[in-house]
Amino acid sequence: MAHAIWRGSWATRVRIASGLILMVYLTLHILNLAAVLISPAAYDAVQSARLAVIRSGTGTAVIGVALAAHVLLSLGKVVVARTFRMPLSQWAQVLLGLAIPILLIDHLIYTRGAHEMLGVNTMFGYVTRLIWDTGDGWGQAALLIIAWVHGCIGLHMWLRLTAWWRKAVPWLIGVGVVLPVLALLGFVTFARVIDGLLSNPRGEAVAHAAWNWPDPAGFGQLAAASDRANMVVWAVLAIAVAAFLLRRAVAAIARPIRIHYVDGPSVRAPRGQTILETSQSSGVAHTALCGGRGRCTTCRVIIEDGLEDLPPPSEAEARSLAAVGAPPNARLACQVRPRSSVRVFRVFDRDGQRSRAHASQGKEAQLAVLFLDMRGFTARTDGQLPYDVVHLLNRFFDEIVPPINAAGGTVDKYMGDGLMAVFELPSAAASARAALTAIEGIGAALADFNARLAREGSAPVAIGIGVHLGNVVLGEIGAAGQAPRTLIGDTVNIASRLESETKGRGAQALVSIDALHAAGLTPPDDAMVSLSLRGREAPLDALLVKDLTDMTHTRQRDAKASAEASAPA
């Protein structure tokens, strides 16, 4: 999943990267303040290391570019938004993000600006003397908390797609609360010490000399610089608001389109608004785990009508859709902006689960399929009470299903005295090997089961198994709310017919040549049979297994031959 968190447009990725840089900068600042609680020497050590990085030419450029990029791209995202209906966490992140540059200006001017313009030694004592017991002090405390909460929300929105983050969230919440508390405690502790030292005129003179404390003219320069910087910030915000209002006005004039939702309403939407924004502004439930940033595909829709009028997907959208094997008529609702009316199907429900059955939800894969049937079941159970029949079947399945599961297979369905199992593994080779391992396990389990039946005075159970590997389509097939996941295709039919062939040939299993080759096995020709199966034009070669223990011997012989062939001469 590591690659998934970097999906999205270039703007999204730059915003993530710049946010990470700023979060690292803020974390180092917080750790620096918290180090005061250890000792002044610990604070000085962290401070020296931190300043060596952030005040170097490279560090200054990286942080400056990251700050400018993050602010401008975040403002741009707000400007292009067509609706303000969003989850509370996103609202909090937006509002806190807008507050940060307003509160940050004075801090930058009176620290870094003072150092560059007036040569002030902006040690911690200088900062605490500047803002302790003032309204600015409370403002800077608020800045630290606001920036930290904003960054934590951003990290959570970014990484919540990963399994490790979800597991670590309880611990990370504790860290996220403790660190700013320690930083503020460190500030208060040190500020009180400095305040006590400065109460003595001689101490104040020594400290001011060490800090190169600005004179009134110097503070006048800093105030003027602060006023200019604040004007720039407010001007940028005003431009962003004006651009947003202009876009809204233009959208109101343009002729609206309609978004028709399958199993949902039909709503009016302004041109140029994303489908996800239309859903949010119209109160239509629409899953979007990454918050509409294009980093996941949970908002994806199937365009049932109007696909030809949509703009083509961007490189980032196409990459995300390809990563999940989406069909050609799938689009990300957070990225596509319809120019005419469309009919869409939301793939996921609002709780993140797959929605009702839909033709587009089928997934093609090359997998091994196993059919198993108990021989002579009708004759065996003739005259028995129903409860005795159920007891026998459950005992039988209790023995043979665990080897299937242990090999990586799952039982897709039970069919009276038989079953169909599928081995859904990452590759065809792994799927085929898992099916053959399951056959070996079934053979051993059946032998143990029959031994117990013999001790009970019952006749042994005979079985037939058919295994084939090929393309299958997995999907939910059925009515809405009652659509189990299953698989269909010729591969399923062939595996079933191989199982039926075992009965007439007195075999316990027939394994197709396709499954054998995928597993890397080449049995001798005299062990193979050629079968003409109903519904298949060409004959199919298959390994005939009289006794399931023979499968173990076949695999061991092939493994030995392969090892000898690869050994150095």
C-alpha cells in the first residue's frame, strides 16, 4: 500500500511533500522546547543542531519553498472547490490552515527577521523576554497548537489508507497530545526563570547585551516589516476569496447539467464541478476515504451514460484506476468534471463496503479451481435418517476443508455432498501449487477419516477431484443485498467436468495440464490421459491420479529432477 499514498495529481503530491517538510520543522521546534525540561544543556544542544539546519542556505530555501508551496496550493484547492459541504475534520483542517500564516508572520519577523535585519541573537531567552506575559505569548501558544493539530489531521488523512497507521493510531494520539504539552511546559518553565533573572537591572543589562536586544529604532523597523508582511498575507487571502466568489458567479450563470445516480437521486450540478462535489453539495452519500484528493479509488464511479462527453482522465487519475484494475468506463468522482449530463453508479457504499451487484464489479484473474464430490453418496445414505446424513456430511467436510484452507484456498460453495474451492493467490503459479498442496492434504485427511470409519464398522468414503487452472471472473452475482461473491467461466465448467470424469476412470483426481504446467510439474506421458470434454472442442490432457498419495510422489520426483538439473556439473 506504500505506493497508494503517493497517488494523486502533481499538486497533491507537492502539497503532501511540502506538508511533511513543515511537519518535520514543527516537530523539531517542539522537541527543542520540550528539551528545556531535561536541562538547559539539552536545550542548547538541540537548538544548535536545529539552527544549523534551518538557517543554512539549503535549509532556508527548502523550508521557504515548502511553506510557500503548501500555502499557495492549499489556498488554490479551496478556491477551486465548488462546495463547502465536507466532513468536520476537513473543515477544521482548512480553518486552522488559514489561521497559521496570520499568526506566523509576527513570529517570523521578530525571530528570523530580527536576526537577519538587526543581527539579534534570537536565543530562547530573547523570545521568552519578548512575549512572556503578553497577548503575543498567548498568540504564539495558539499558533503552536493550531499548527500541530493541522499537521496531525493532514498526516491522518494521508496515512489512514495504510494498515500500519490504523493499528498505530491509539499510540500516536498519545504522542500527539504529549509533545505540544511538553513544549508549552518547557516554554513556561524557562520563561519564569528568565523573568526572574531580568527582574534584576544588572541581569537585564547582561542579557540584553548577550542578545543584542534591539533599540527603539530597531523595533520600529521590525514593526514596519511586520505590517508589510501582514498586508501581503491579507492581500493573498483577499485575492483567494475574490477568485472563489468569481468562480461561483460564473458557475451560477452557466447552464447546469444533471447527475443521475443509479439507486439514487437525479440532481442539478454546475458545469465544471466534480461528481464528488456534486454528491457532497446535494447530500448524496458518496464514499471518499482520502477526502477527495485522488489518493484512493473509493469514490470511483462507473459511467453508464455520457462517458464520451467527459474529458479524458489525467495521468494521476489513470494511474490510480489502473492500480485497481478498473474497467474503461470507471472514473474517480473527485477528479472528473462533467460538461454534460451523466449517469453514474457509485461502486462503494457510504460505509466503504461494495455496493449492490453491478456488471462492472467483476474481476478477471487466472486461478486454480477445485471440484470435489463424495462417491456413492445416495446409495450410502439411502434409508438413513436426515440427521444421520447431516452428521456424516459435516464430519466429512470437517476433515477435508481444513487442508484446502491451509493451502490458501477457500470454499466458494457447498453442493450437497461436494464443494467448489478456489485458490485466489497473487500469481497463477502460486494458485496452481496451492491446489496441488490441497490435494495432498485432502488425501491424508481422507485416509485418516476412512480409518476412523473402519473402526466404527462403516464403509470407507470415496471421492473424486477435478482441478483446472484458467481465467475466471470473480464478482457479486445476485439481487441487491443478496449477492454473494462467486466465480464463473469456462475454467469452472472444465474443473467440474474433470471431477465427473474421475468416476468412470476409477481415479481419485484428474488435474489438467494447464494446472500442472503452471505449478512447474511435467509428469511422465504414461501418467497422462487425453479427455474430450463436453463444451470443449480440443482434447484436454490431464494427470490421472488413481490414489491421492501418488500426487505427493509426483511432486517429489519433479522437485528432485528440477534440483538435479539446476545443480552445477
